[in-house]
Amino acid sequence: MTAFGKLIRTTAFRLTLVYLFLFAIFAASLLGYFAWNTRRMITEQIAETVNAEQVDLTSQFQKGGIRGLAAAVEARTLRPGANLYLVTTPQGQGVAGNVASLAPGVMDTPGWAETFYQRLQETDDTKRHFALVRVSELSGGFRLLIGRDLDERRRLIGIVARAANWSILVVIVLGLAGGVFVARRVLRRIDAMTGTTQRIMGGDLSERLPVGRSGDEIDRLAENLNAMLERIEALMVGLKEVSDNIAHDLKTPLTRLRNRAEEALAKSHNEAEYRTALERTIEESDGLIRTFNALLMIARAESGQARDNMTEFDAADIANGIQELYEPLAEDKGLTLAVDAQPATIHGNRELISQALANLVENAIKYGKPVAAGQSEQTTGADKPADIVIATRNDGDNALFSVTDQGPGIPEADRARAVERFVRLEASRTQPGSGLGLSLASAVATLHGGDLRLADSQPGLRVTLVIPTRGVEQKAA
């Protein structure tokens, strides 16, 4: 396609043509209204002049009869720029005036009329003038015609018509030039975006659409698309990391599972040994299933599919339920688990938020063993402080779920990396796990339009799940 063909196919050029057409119609209508109003004003002025003379000459007729009227008419015809006058007998013969000929039937009908005429002493019979005349019937059957030439009105209308033609022509030329300029400017920006998108489709996800400084709709679109591209790039990088981590982290348990099966076949000699080998195999398989379930739940949260199951519920109910579920496990580990739940109504996915909070409590039980007794500021109401506290409260438009322990915590430099999938810090390598707990909690927070915050509780770690109470859809609206 040629450059001109691309230019005329642009939306900017087409919109320019539409606006140009509408503006031309508006300008023509405005000039037409001006011409019509001017014509009407001139006609009214002529009518006023003719009416005044008609009253005056009628008075002359009443005073001096036909002779007095004829004398007055002849005197007026000698004035420079005189109006049109004609006095006729009942038989239609001219008595006085400066009109040589009129359109047929004009003198027969009293009232106003626009007619062509010729003045006396005009040598060119083909030249015709137009006038606005008024015919009056006098006593005795005489008729009086008084009129005014319309040449002045015609000239003014001609001036307006020529001005309108030139104005519309100038508007069209300037409009087309402006349309070409705007379309070329927009086309350059669109071509730049097209080139960027082609490089992105070629595999370079680091490319971003150019954003100007005008802040117009194209810049806003480019900013939103760049934000989308950043999200896509992050997801693609995350997908690659997940694939690599799955291949790396799941290879070991799968290899161990296979080796144990081979060992059972080679060394087991009785039912008890076979049973022990099968139990170990089942335990290892359960760990793999939990890992895959966590990955599926993270993928479901990050894709936004879980927004279909948003309901209203109380954050305190979830906290109390998690406390009841994990209190026996905490006691087995020698830890006390307390809850400080304030009511907070949330619109969200109850299942995912419950799972995210459960993951935070599991992490606290695994890694939150107090480094020194009596350092926690949270209490259960007894003399001994709780080792792990689940808390919920309202904070403006957000509901906060927090899990606080008295363990060694996470260094500030490692907190951003701790929420990545399959990341396990050195302090947690001695504990079983897949490194997906904080990743799931972060994905659930993002799904609901919130975030996951890791902070120092001095001592220990405080993990806070921030969830908007109105839900991400209502918040956006």
C-alpha cells in the first residue's frame, strides 16, 4: 500500500473529512441565514419607503385630483435616484411616471409584487430591471404604482454568495491540509507502535510502546498497553522460572520415589518391608500432589478465574476456623496459637483466602519457633505470651489478615525473593516444604486487588494479607 493510501485510510483523516463536511454545512447554513436576513431587511426598508410615498401621493391626489397627483409624480421622477412611479387611467393608459413597461397584469392587481420593468428613455430594450412595487387603486378608477429597484439587494446577495463560495473553498483547502497534517502525525505514531508490536511478536518481550509527552488518548493507550506488556513479561518470566523450578525441584523427589521402589523390589523379603516401602512411596506421592495442587491454585489465582466465586463473608470466621484447625499441630510442635479476630466483611473468594491464611500459619508453625522466651508482645490473656497470633481487623477500605510469630524472621533483603515460587531460604532447608506457601498468598492478594506485606515484629516475622473489603471488581467500578 502506498503512503498516500495509508494516509487516507487512517481514522484521523476520515474523522477530519467528517468534521470538515459538517463544518462546511454549518458555515453554508450560517452564510445562507445571513443572506436571507439581509434580503429580508432590505425588502422591509424598501416597503417602508414605498408605503410612506404612497401615503404622501394619495394625499396629493385627494387635494389636487389627478392633475395634482401627476404634477407631484413628475416632480419626483426628476430627483436623482428616484423611485419608480406610474399613474394610469381606468383604461390603463399612462398619465405620469418614469416606467415604460412592466410585466403583464401588474397594474391590474392592487398590492405588492416583484416585477421586471424598463424606465423611460432607456435605449436598450433587452435590459431588464427588477423592482418591488405597490399598486394602489384611487377613486375614479385611477391606479398609482410606487416601487424601488432591487438591484441593491441583488448586488448584496451576490457579494454574500461570492464570499460564501470563497469561504467554503478556503475551509475545504485548510481542512484537508489540516487533516493530512494530523493524519500523518498520528500515522507516524501508529507506525512506531506497529514496529514495536512486531518486535514483541518476534519474541522481544522487553520492548515497550513509545509514549509521548502530550498525554492524549494515544499516550494513555500506550501506557496501559505497556503496563499489560510488563505484566505479560512478568508472567512469561515466572512461567519460565516455574518450569525450571519444577524440573529442578521435582526431579529429586521423583528420583527418590523411583529409587525407593527399586530398593523395595530388590531388598524387601516380607510383607512388612513391602508395606513400609509402600507407605514411604505414598508419603512421597502426597508431597508431590500437594506441590502440584499449590501450583494449580496459584495459576488459578493469577489467571483471575477464581473471581467467579466471590461471596460475602466475615474475616473473623476464617481466622477462628484456621486457629481451631492448626492449634493441635502447633501444640505438637510445642507452640501456642492464639487468635485476635475483629469482624470485617469481605467480598472475595473464601476458599483461596482461607488457603492463603492457612499457608501463613503453616509457615509460622514450621519456622516461627521463638528464638528466646518471653520476647513476644502479643498475649493470650494469660501470663505467657502466644508464640503465634492470627489477627484480623479493618483498615479503611481494606481488611488485614496477619500472622505474627516470634521466630528468627526473614532479613529485609530476602523478603521480596521469599514470595517467589520454589524459593526456600537457607534457614528453611532443614524443614520439609516446596516453597510455594508465600507465593500462593501473594497470588491470592493480587487476585483480590490487595498485596502481601512482610515486616519485622521484633522479634519474629509479621506477614499481613491485605484484601479490599469491596472486592476488586467493585473497587475498580
